[in-house]
Amino acid sequence: MDLERRIFLKKACGTCAALLTLGAIVPAVQSCAPLMSIKTDVKSGDIQVARKLFTVENKLVLIRNASSEFDIAVVQLAEDRFRAFEMQCSHQANPLVATRTGFFCNAHGSSFTLEGKVKNPPATASLREYPCRLDTDVVTVTL
Ligand code: FES
């Protein structure tokens, strides 16, 4: 084998290996990507979130607004079914941590499902829920 052919094969194999590695890493990195978080204003008691923010990989959007001490999590549970929860633990009012599979409280270990129900005590009550509706391309949460 001549030298040019060896160099070509070495470079081509290195490129293929890099592409295969990237193909394996990109989906893993996407699942670890931070949750979508937006800041928005309350208008006439409502918060509006663009429906396009919810994707196959991203079913939860955290909303921050100046008029509320706690974030609000808007969760897409089905194609046209959304629910909104206050990120305040129902046990002793600690802020919750949102994950792709539910909500967790660092204070005493309570956890909640994406539907706001208690998964692990000491909390016994579901999360505070806000009315939520989908109007074509906007999800509206009423505070
Ligand atoms: S305040 Fe959340 S578990 Fe106690």
C-alpha cells in the first residue's frame, strides 16, 4: 500500500469514528439538557406560553414572573392536554426542583408526579394547580 492511500484511509476512518461517536452522544446530551425556562409578564391575570416551546423532547416549561414568588411549571401531558402547577412544595412551602419525570423537594425529600400528585411523602397534598387552556398556538395559564 502506498503512503498516500494509507493517509487517506487513516483520515477517513477517523472521520467515520468521530461521526459514529457524535451520533451516540447527541441523543444522550439532549436528554440531559436543561429544562426550558422563560420569563414572562402577567397580563389581565393570565400568563401565555407559545405552544411551539413544547416539543417531543421538551414537555415541560418553567415560567418565571415578577408577581409570583414561585415558578410555574406548565406540563404537556398529551397532544392538546396541558396542566400548570406552582413550584411550591405542599409540605412546608419549599421551592421545588423540576425534572423531566416530576418534581422534587430538597427540604425533606417529597416528590411529585408531572400531574402534581404526591409520589413520596412527607408531603400529603397535591401541588397547587392553575387553570390552563390551549388556544391554537398559545397555552394560557390563569393565575
Ligand atoms: S418542604 Fe418539601 S418535603 Fe418538606
